[in-house]
Amino acid sequence: MPASGGQWIQIAEDKGWDDKPRWSPDGRFVYYVSYRQGFFNVWGVGFDPATGKPVGQPFAVTSFDKPSLMIPTNIPMVELSIVKDRLTLTVEQSSGSIWVLDNVDR
């Protein structure tokens, strides 16, 4: 919505959980975390400051698709920060193993 108030303008496709919107330093893009295809990833969409509307289709910035390295599913703990030409993001490494324990009946 414009800073002066008014009608809300949808900038993300309603295809997943979208959160943590952040403006690019030049105000020409909005980046956000979105849950699509089973994993959270960072997406971006162009933005025209003159018209106050999105430009073009959203695009994927990251491509996390394995638990071995992903954006945590506990989204309130995730941080997304953008400065100059850098994007900083909370990620986690998860792994699983099956362990055999000997002598557990003692």
C-alpha cells in the first residue's frame, strides 16, 4: 500500500507461505522468503517506485531443496537482510542417521 495510505497491492503470487519482505537498497526489488515445492527459498520481484506496482514475474534467488542445507522451517527464527550487493540469510544443516546401540537391555 502507498505510504500515504490507500489500496493494498499484492506483489507475491499466492502460491506458498510468503514472509520476511525486504526492499533492495535501490528500491527496485522486493525480496521475501516463500515456501514452495516443500522448501523455503528466497524469491524476488521487480518493483516500479513510480507506479507503486510490481514489475514482471517473481523469480527464485535461492534453490534450497535438501535438508542437508536449507532455510529453517521455524520461520520466526529466520532473518533476511539485504545491503548493497549482499543478501544475508539464516540457513541450517540437518542430517539424520540411524544408530545401533549395543547392550541397551542392561
